[in-house]
Amino acid sequence: MTNVVAGSNESFESLLKRFTRKVQQDGILSEVRHREYFEKPSVKRKRKAAAKRRKSARTQRKR
């Protein structure tokens, strides 16, 4: 559970901005999107393998 404590003179807008940033850093929204529908184990493996290939290609380009 993500929570943000408000400062003494903090506006609602800055508090909301801090909360959304923290939610995005924790990866909560992406996890909710993945859990929205059931994903077969074979599809999950393919998705993870594709992500691994993309990540390794990205690191190869940086070198």
C-alpha cells in the first residue's frame, strides 16, 4: 500500500503529484494492467522472454 504524508504547508496538487510519482515508481499501475485478465503461463513466458531480448539489445546498443 502506497501512502504519502502531507507536509504542514503542502498544497493538495503537490501532494497528488508526489503520490502519482510514488505509485509509478512502485510499478503498481503496470501490475494492475497485467493482472486485469488471466494470462496463460505460455504467454507469460513469451512476454518475459521478449522483454529480456529487448533489454539485452538495448544494453548492446549502449556499449
